Amino acid sequence: MPVSSKDSDISAIKGIGEKSAALFHKVGVFSLYDLIRYYPSSYIRYPGLIPAAELGPDMRAAVKMQVLSEAKVMRFNGRVRLTFDAGDETGKARIVFFNAPYLKKSIKPGMEKVFYGPVRTNGSSYEMLQPKMYDEKEYAGMTKGLKPVYPLTKGLTLAAVTKAVGRAFEALPKIQDHISDKDRERLGLGELRESLYQMHFPEDEERYKEARKRIVFDEFYFFLSSVKRMKDEEGVAGNDFPMVEVSEARRLIESLPYRLTASQMSAYEDVIADLGSGHSMNRLVEGDVGSGKTVVAVLAMLTAVKNGHQAALMAPTEVLAQQHMRKISAMLEQYDVNCVLLTGALSEKQKREARQSIA
């Protein structure tokens, strides 16, 4: 199947057959567009080589060393442990592999390898556990840039994803940018295709940061555009339950042990204006932790209740829901508002009673 655009099916990529395509489908990748935006979950940063004398506990290090001893295989507690010594002119370390007896045939005294892996102490000496072994030239190439690590599913390997992403970019030499050159320059943003490529195959840390800046900008841009579009569309819909500002809300504001900031008052007044308008409200109140978003929400909820309606506040965790329940119940105690907590941890009987109390 020829590749005609970023919307082409992933099976259009050379080497991806029906079985491979099915594996990509499991992680939500169906088209070339999906694939080039299937960003790595993390990156491996391979460090430069250090001498054996600089090895330390609880570090990941890369050391070029010569194998100094024959590999020994020992079995204990159902596990196979293979060990051998390696070192350079400054020191040495014990290399340890688990459940890899097959390595014994390939480990020969005198051979040189770059060992990369975690280091731990064993008495007065150091051990490298399950290190990766590379030829020096091979490892030198790996220290250039960051190596992507992708979310995987059973049967889908990191190598397969990396190869597929590379071929996707080969198939898409041009990707239309929705931001003009002039605007990109003004905003300090990189070109779209190059930014996408650097997200997958960053040449260095700086190029990765530049690419991520562009991708994050795009995500916010599309999100806010969709919110605006949704607001514009829903704004046309009528509000069947217009509300008026209630005196209880003003009394609550005056009774608070602190004065609302200008931003809080502005947000509250905007919400009240929306609730009383002829259009439905869809509003996002943004602010740092502790900036007073909850107070604005409580004022809106109190307004709804005193207009004869109900209001619900959803929380991401049960602990936070309980905290909100205690705080809001105390705030609204004198306004004859029935506050009820409904969480997944309640028994069926408790849930039924909670629903009945607000019916």
C-alpha cells in the first residue's frame, strides 16, 4: 500500500504486516499521524566513559574494561548467577548476570567491552549488575543524543517501534505546519516536522527541549481552540435554568475570615453573569494551588442551590473529597444547605441513603 499522506494506514510502512499492525492498534496507533505523535514515555541518556576507579555505589556508569577472569556459573535458590572480573589500569569490578549461563561461552579473558549498568558495593569492592555490553565504537555512537523509550504492549518491541517511527518520517518528507514562519519566529517555536522528529530522535538535550516546547505549545493551542469552539457552539444553546445572584452568596463573601482578591471576585462575577445569561455556561477557572478556586466554586454552588437547583463538586481522590466535604459543610452550615458525601468506598446501603437524602 503506497504512503500518500500522514493519514495513511500504518500498514503502508515497509515491514509492518497484518500482525504487526494489530500490535500497533493495541496502543492506539492506526495511521502514520498516530505513529509520529506516539511520543516516547522517557529517554535513556547514555553517560560518557569513566575509569573504574571512579565507580561508586548507587550509580549507573559506563566503563571500558578488560575481562580479567573466566566466567563462573553458580546456582542457588533456583537462580543462576554468572560472574567474572573486569578492570582497567585504575581498578576493577565484579560483573554479575542472573539467569544468563549462555554468556559463559562468549565471555573470554582479555576481551574488552564497555559495561553500562547499575553499581553496588559488595564488601570493599564494587559490582555491576546485569550491565549492557557494547563495543567501544558502538557505545560512542549511543552517547550522541537521547535514546527513546516507548510505551509497549506484549509482542511489540522497542526496536520495532523505533524502526517504524523512523520509516514513517522517511515516508513523510514534508508535514504541513499550521503555524506560519512569521508567527513561529515571533513565538520562538521550531518547525513542526523537525520538532516531531526531534521528539523521537533528539540530537541532544537542547534540541529535545526546543522540540518539546513546540509540541507542548501545539497541545495547548489545540486544547484551547477546541474549548473555544465548544464554548461558541454551546453558547448558541439556550439556558433553560437562568439564575440570579443570591444574598446568601454575598453574605458568605462578607463572613469569610479573609478578603477575596480582585481575581477571585472577578471570577465569581463572571460565573454569576454566565449563570444568569440566556446561554449555557462552560467555564474553566485556572489558578495555582491555594489561589482560591474552591471558594469561587462554593459560591457558584450556593447560588445554584438557592435558585432551587442542586450542585455537585467532583474530586479526583476520596481523601480530597472528604477534605472538601468538611470544609464546604462548615462554610455553608448557616445557609440551610444539605451537603452529602458520595464516594466509591461507601457500601451500597450508604450510597442509597446518600442519594435519598438529596433526592
